[in-house]
Amino acid sequence: MDGDGARTGEDARPGEGSASGPPTVRGLWTSVVAAVRSRPPTDLFLLAVPLPTLLVAVSLIPGTDAWRLSLATGGVFESRWALWTAFASSFVHASPAHLLDNLVNYWLLVAVAYPLSVVAGWRRRLLGTAAVYLAVVPLASSWATIVALGGLTNAPTAGFSDVNSALLGYVVVVWFVALATEGGASDASRRDADADPTVGVDARWSVVVAFGSLALAYLAPSGVGYFPSLPAVGALFALCAALVAAGLYAGVGRPRVVGLGLSSERELLYVTAASVAAAGVIGSLVVVPFGSNVFAHLAGYVVGVAVPLVGVVLDG
């Protein structure tokens, strides 16, 4: 895919040879361990340890509460301090419970994003994408928050959930990218693909899911009063999803996974990742607790989907 050297048929086939029997959590764990051990897990360490350590360290440093972004700020580039708080506020948390919640969500997303990236051959791209998220998402989410709520209140905002939302967007895209590589993963799937070229999934179907999730966010009643449902905006995203789906159906056919010959453990990986993605979309964009910054979540999610989609386009 992108030159990482990960081969779907060899390096990224955890659980092969155990296609019989129902999927199990133990089988998923075995497949994840096999994926990690297939190469030195330096990249997984860089994802799972340094960033959470940084978040904890920031929470322990006295005075970092001042880094929270004030919604009375006129703009991200209003001053050097405004620019700093727009960026640093994503790494500050309001309470230990707030920090713990974001850490758990981050590790959960990494736990599904990493094995999917192994299957897709996107291991190095995952690291690069994470770096882009850390550089871009804090400023993008702060800008969106100021545009939506600036001038209405001087309340401070902070938290890592915007970057978590970006990683959620990555999971949505890489789920399809990984599944798109499965067409050549086994002799059985290759025979089925030769007999029926529509067997498999095109990675561009992720765009349909992205538009559909945004439509749901704007159509469904929100848990916070400052983000009411906007049927016109939701209908626009739904129309975009329908148009893209129609174009893909005409161009590449509908997604078909029957005949791919996936092992039970690999099937469970996709089911688990899809469940995490669905729960993440609902929990960050739809059913959100009072006080959550939905606009930051939305900005992070949009950036999170857009960046890996560039990789899909570059891969052809």
C-alpha cells in the first residue's frame, strides 16, 4: 500500500488456520499479539506510552490550568497567548476523572487502530497520521469552538477528546482499507474474486460512512443544549452519503465480504473495531454529556477522516 513492507498474506495474517469455530475474545487477543510480534513493536510503544505519559505529566505540573482556552478569546491568532492556549488546551484536563476518561478512550482506539493498520500495511502511516493529528487538531478544534461559541461565554475549554475524535476518524477509514486488502489474503478468496470480481470492499466506501455519521450527528437530538439538531445540515450530509454510495455502487459494486475466507479471529477484529467506531461516533457526536465540547469533537473527527483519505487517494 504505502511501502511499509507489511504484507497482508504473510506479515499481517494473525489467526490464520483457525477459520473454523466462532470468533472468541481469546482469539482476538492472540491475533493482536501475533500482529505485534510480527515486527519489533517500537511503533506500538510510541503510540501507546509517550503521549499518555505526557498527558499525565501536564496534569501534575502546577499552573497548567491557565493553558485552558477561554471562549472569550477573539480568535486563535489573536495573540501569542491565544495561539498557545489554542494548542495546549488539548493536553490539559479539568479533573483526574476527565484525564482518565480520555486515556482509556485513547488506548481503546489504539487497540483497534494498530492491528487494522498492520493488516492494511499502514504501520508507518499510522505514526505519521498521529503526528499530523497532534499538530493540526488542537488548532482546528479551538478555531471551530471559537467560531461556534466565541462571545457567548468566557468559560474555559480543555481536553484531549478532540484528538481522540481524530483517531476515531482514522479507525473508520483504516477499517475499510484493511478489509480492502483481504481480497488477496487467501487462496479461497482469490478463487472467489476470479469467479466474481465484485467480491471485496473498496476503501472509498469509508466516505459513505463518514458522511452518514455526520448526518446522524446533526439529525439526532444532542445531549447538550448548545448543539441542537439541524435537520437541514443533517439532510445535506445524508444526501452526500447517498450520492457517493450511488457512484461507488455504479463504479465498483457493492461491498461484499462473503468469500474472503477470513479467519474467525480476523472477523472478530473487524467486528470489534466496527463496534468501537460506532460507539465512539455515538458517544462523541450524538449522546454526549453536558459540558462536552461537541464542536471540538466534530472538528477532530473531520480532520481524522480527511487525513487518511489522502492516503487512500495516493494509493489509488
